[in-house]
Amino acid sequence: MGIAIVVTSGKGGVGKTTTAANIGTGLAILGNRVVVVDTDIGLRNLDVVMGLENRIVYDIVDIVEGACRLRQGLIRDKRYEGLFLLPAAQTKDKTALNPEQMFKLINQLKEEFDYVVVDSPAGIEQGFQNSIAGADEAYIVTTPEISAVRDADRVIGLLESKGLDNPKLIVNRIRQDMVERGDMMNVDDIVDILAVDLIGVIPDDEAVVISTNKGEPVITEEEPLSAKAFKNICNRIVGEDVELLDLQYDEGKFSKLIKLLFSR
Amino acid sequence: MGLFRIFNREEKRSKNIAKERLKLVLIHDRAHMSPKFLQMVEGDIIRVIKQYAEIDEEELDIKLTRMKRESDNMPMSALVANIPIVKIRDFER
């Protein structure tokens, strides 16, 4: 029996889909059987982030309605064996699914896969309720902005009221240069305010944009700092004790020199 | 960072402004009860405490916050009251 992880945030645009794609891919790279599930009905996007948009035949609503079998609806990843996508429906309404149906579906998937990674839609309405049905764990993605942290707090409260007691936090798009000059909340600030456990910190990284342009999750690359950050999260998920990344790693030599000159 | 520190007083940093604003907003969000509800709680607490002590009502501060329970580190909501006591009442008995 596998584990279902829902990736959620409340606020849109903080990197839920990117995170779900990278965690799913990363867990598959580690040798697990993984399915990533897009529950954002009407605004499907996990397919393009994974680069699988051309292979979609059936979608999640078709499966739930019995228009096709579960196996038929799953799309095999083009790079990694053991990685599958269950796409959202693009032309249907978000009321096409309900939490009971989702609970059944996620449990079916847990029988076949080691990890079921569910990408949640923005918001806290029915789409969100659907996405958390059947989840064993919840990961909250936030960015170091007031609006995103506020929404994360709201979602944490909702998750706890649904029995998802120990949500874990991913702080995305940290800009270390801004943190250092005191113009961006740092990870400790956010963790203190939200009072949840941290499972990862992802730096703001151009490589994510570039890899998304190409339809290849950044975690498939070696060099980018964001790829290392996602790999660390995956290692933590499978139970390894990994230290948080030193985000200063990607500073250029020049800025390091400047820093050396001006520090004592 | 030494040289720049002089020009940037810590409290003026925008991250601190963000933190303060965020904390205030969250107090109200977390109390998914209305501010009116908190006022009612505050009124009742004042009434009870006053029987035993003279308190500084102006400085009294009650808020809902989230913290980790000490015994097992589980997150929980807590009603935190800061009640400045001026004087404990003398009871003759």
C-alpha cells in the first residue's frame, strides 16, 4: 500500500504544480512507482509541466465515471519507468468530481503505486476538498510573501480540521540576496509564524523556468540548485536525514568577493 | 556586511514590516471567530479577573495564536492573554 501526498497552498502561482511534478519525478528517479494526479479540473497544467500534454487520451473524470479503465487513463512518463500521470479534465466543471469519488480513486492508486502525488488546485473550495480526499500527508507550498503565507496558514487550519494533522512546509522561491539584506522573510520567520515542520526550501531559480519551457522537470538535471533542493525533499520523503541546502552556494565569485571585502 | 549595517536600521527592513503585518492579519484569520467574539471573551475575562485583582484594562491583550504543544510538539491553537495586574485584592477571609 502506497502513500498519498497532496501538494497544496491556497494561493495560486506559488509553484504547486512545479513542486508536484518535481517531487513525483524525483521519487521515481529513486526507484519508486509513482503517479502524479492533477485535480485542477478545467485548468489542467501538470501535463505541460511534465511534458506529456500530447499523450492525453482520457482524464480523471473519465476514470471516475467509468468511461475507461484506470490503466487506460494513466499516461506513462517519457523518461522514467514507473512514473505515470493522471491528467485533470480540461473541458469539464470542477463539480464533475466529489470527495467520495476521489477517496476511492486515490485508494485504488495506492494499491498500485508506492507514492500518489496529488496536485491541488488553488483555492479552498470543492477542487481543494477533492484533492485532499484520501491523502495521507499534505505538503504546503508557500513563497516568502505575506499573501502566500497567509493563505498557507488558512490551508493548514483547514487540513487540520480534516484530520491531516502534520502538514509539512515547502518554502519556494527564496531569494537569498534579498533575505540577506532584510527585504525578504527568511525560512525561519515563516516556519515560526506557521508553526509547522519544514520539509524543503527551494531557491528562486531561472533553471525552473527554462526546464518548464522544455517540459522537463528541473530535477532531471544535475547542476541547478533548485534541482538539488527538490532532490533533498525526495530523499527526506523516503526517510533519509538530509540537511537543508546552503542557498548561498549559487552566488557568483564576484559577489562573494564583495562580501568578503565588506565583512569583518 | 559591516559597512552597510550603519545605513540600514534593522527595524526599517521591509521583511520586518511584512512579519508584523502578517502576524496581525493571522491573529484575525485564526480567530475564525469575529473580532466581536474576541471582544466578548475579553469582556468576560476582565469581569472574572477583576473579582480577584485590579488590572490595567488599557494594556490588556488577548489573541488567538498557533503554537506547538510542549509535550509532543503538535501544533495547536492557543488563546494567549496578557493581563497586567496592578494589585491583587485583599480578601479578609
